[in-house]
Amino acid sequence: MERDSIPTDLIIEILSRLTEKSIARFYCLFLTRSQARPRIVFALEISDGWSFYSLPQLQKPVSCVVAADFHVKFPQDQINLFDGNINPLSWSYASGLICLSDIRHSAAYENKPLIINPNTGQYAIIPELTRSGMSSEFLGFDPIDKQFKVLSMCYPDRYVADDHRILTLGSGEMSWRKIQSPLTHCPWNKGLCINGVLYYRAASGDVSKMIVCFDIRSEKFKFINAECLCILDFNLINYKGKLGVIGRKFPSIDAIELYMWDVEKHEWLKYAYTLLDSKIIDLWKFSIVGVIATGEIVLSMDDTSEPPFYVIYFNPERNTLQHVEIQGLGENCNRVYTFVDHAEDLNVHDGKLLMSSISAPSMKNKGSGKSSWRTTLSHRKPV
């Protein structure tokens, strides 16, 4: 069934006539099917905010041309951004939601984190945290208790001694709680949440490369030494439910190194690959954005200024490279941020997370005429 084959108003009318038992059954079915059919999300940074698109993630990638589905433009009338430039290190993704760590908006009059649902445009403005010094915010999700949490880690400062905080979404009034880290460290890079554990890069003392592991449910820290990683710049990835890091071996643009963390042996396993030559694409215009469940390494172009726009699927086992041309993204954007393995989780729409709502103007959903969108300003706590 196509996404827009049945009008939203008609779907709501049909569901409203069902029993609670039937609704619960369809709720579980929706999440199961969504996880089995993940999507790639594109967040396009434009002059006055972002536009979000997505398309089905190819399970058996082949070179082809596909059109992206438009979701929503953000922000709408509720907030205005003072600065549309987002540092790529400030993004954090967990269970369908995106957290922008450091962004100025008129509703807050200062820099505050935002949490966005890229499917609907629903968002949360994280409450003010008064303290001196810089910090990084990371979004995590506990699949057992179905809770989102935001972890705010301050940078080491001679005036502030590890003033770290945590915030839980959907637990009443949002308030920050203090949390202790057993090791003073400088956080950086975007966070990644896998099966209830939040990972992010950091440095501490003489250790320039380490990965912090924060259990969302128990709120306990662990640390992995990553000094052995030869690549200077790397991304944390979810490789079939396990932690991995991946990056390019500069100055060779076609050399990729993948490291997998062996939990039992407490060591890194290294794999090296070389991308096939392609006359169609210029690899300098691409960034590694992740690895999908089938094992393909995904690379995406950084902007839409020089169409066509491509996503690359590289299968390291078969040494195959498939390039997929994406149409419909437009050409007026500063940067494209790409997220793989996106699944629509109904937990993010739960009333406990969305404490208050305000109406938003109608938007045009590509290919389906006008549809009514509701943007929610939720005072919710990250878990």
C-alpha cells in the first residue's frame, strides 16, 4: 500500500471505530512492519530551517533512480531560527527522533537543544540549563521502559567540576538531574544509541580517542579505549546491532576502514576495503553515513548544489558498488544530513511525551495535495 493512498482523515475515522484490542494489535503490527522496512531520512539545511525527506532503504541495492517522499518543513510558525547553520557534530539520533544540540531560536531567545520528529515536524524545546561552560547533548532511548533521555555532558573547565545532567521525557515536569561520570572527559562527535546504550566519542587526559558507553536505563558509564584506530576522523555505526566505527583512510579517498568492537575479547577487529572506481560519481562529494542491516556501507552526497544527487551502497563482501539517484530534494540547500535505518516508532507519538499541542498551518505533501499537519510543542524529558 502506498503511503498516501488513503487520506489521513479517513484513516483516523476508520481507527476511531475499532476496539482497544484491535488498536493495540495494529500498533504492534505497525512497528514490526516499520522496523522490517527501514527508510533513509534526509535533513536538508535551507536558509530558514530544514526540510525532511525519506525513501525506502534498499534491501538488495541496485543502481536506479528513485523519488524521495517529502515529510515536513521545519520550523513552521511556532519558532524561528536565528542561525540556520548547524555543526554536523551537534546531531544526535535515537529511535526515530533527532536532537539538535546547539541551536538558537526565538521561542527560547538563546541556545537550547531541540528534539524533532522528522516525520511530523513535532518538536520539543529542552528546558534551560543554567551553568557556565560548554556542553554537548545526546539523545538516547531505553527500549525496555520505552523512555527517551537527554544526556548533557559539560566540557572540562577549571571553573566547573564535571557538572553533568540528565533529563527524562514524559515523566511529568521536565527537570534536569545531576549525574556523575567516573572519568573526566571531553565529549565530541554525534551520539549513537544501540539497544539502550548511548555511545559518543571523547578524549580524556593523554587518551585522545575513546568511546563513552552510557546505559540509558541504569545511567551508568563505561569507557572503551580507541587509540588503536588508525583513521583520524570516523563515525560511530550500528553494525547489525553491535558497535562499530568506520571512516576513510586519508589521503586515499577510496580507502575505507571498519572496526568492530569485540565485547568478549575487549578488542577492536579491523577490516579494510577499497571502493570501486566509478565514472559517474566524484567520491570527494560523499560522506559515510552508516551501515545498514544487510551489511552495505552507505555514502551520501553532502549537498544538492550540483545535481544529480546520489546515495551509494557499497557491499564489502561482494565488492559491489550501487549508486542510487535521488530526485525531488531540490537544489537550494546548504547541507544534507543523512540518517539510515530509520523506523517509524509509535512510541514517539505517545501522549506522555507530547504534553501540549498547538495547531500548525496546512502543508503540501508531495504528490497528495494538501494535508493537515499538527506541530506539537512538547515539554518532555529525555531518558
